Amino acid sequence: MLKDNIKTIRKSKGLSQEELATKLNVVRQTISKWEQGLSVPDSELLVSLSEALDTPVSTLLGENIEEKEDNYLKEIAQKLEVINLQLSKRKETKRKIWLGVFIAICVIIVIAFILLSNLGTSYMEWDYYDPELAVMGVGIHAFIWIFVRLAPIVFIGSIIGICFTIKKK
């Protein structure tokens, strides 16, 4: 265990045997023997080794690091999977909301055209000498004029929006 942990941690820190040996004031062969399990560091060197590798002594003496890393990676993968599911649900919810908005715009435009066609031009026959009727008549005429020119563009844009937000299978 110790031999494997020393090697694994040394490599994860990007150190060569020579660099670690220099930090500990020992020869490279000493590090090699530790990693091969041919010898073990004494207590003073074990403390120096833990400081050089920035790792607790208990970790060096504990279970294999690789097993912990495998479990750690599995935990991260599970958390990422949960996050991906949450993001996909959020994206699906937004897609449904936009689809509803585009459909509502189309329905409102169609209903408004039906209402305006039934209204016709009856407001043109009002008595425009009455200031209140004149203001209201001009307001209705301006609304219809703008609506008739902008509604088809908005309607077509909403149809295109519906096409893009419908989920393709």
C-alpha cells in the first residue's frame, strides 16, 4: 500500500523520482526502493515525505489511492448525470413555454382579425364633429392601420417560432 501510494501521489504531483529525492535529501535509488516495496522510510523521512508530497501521513499509510480516485470519479459522474438531467428538464420547460407563447400569439392575431373584420368600417360613419367620437375613431383607425401591417409579420414569425420549438423526434 505505501509503495503504491508514494508512486501514485508522486506522479499526480508531477514529480520525478529524482526531484522527490532532492526535496528529501536522499538519493534517487531510495525513492525507487520505496516504490518497489524493497524498503520503507523511517518515521522522520515519512513525515518529510508527507510534507514534500503535501499529503497527510495517514493517506500515505492508508488504503490505495487509486481505489479512492475510482470512487471519486464515480461520484463525480453521478453528480454530473443529475446536473445534466436538471439542465435538460429546464431546457424542455423553456421550450414548452416558448411554444405556448408562439401558439398564443397566433391565436390572438387570428381572433383579432376576425373581430376587426366584423367591426368593418362602421367607425367611419360616426359623427366626427363630436370630439370624443373623433378621438376614439382616429384611435381605432390608427390601431387597425398598424395592426394590419404588423400582424402578418408577427404571425409569420410566430409560425416560424413554432416550427423551431416543436420537438423533433
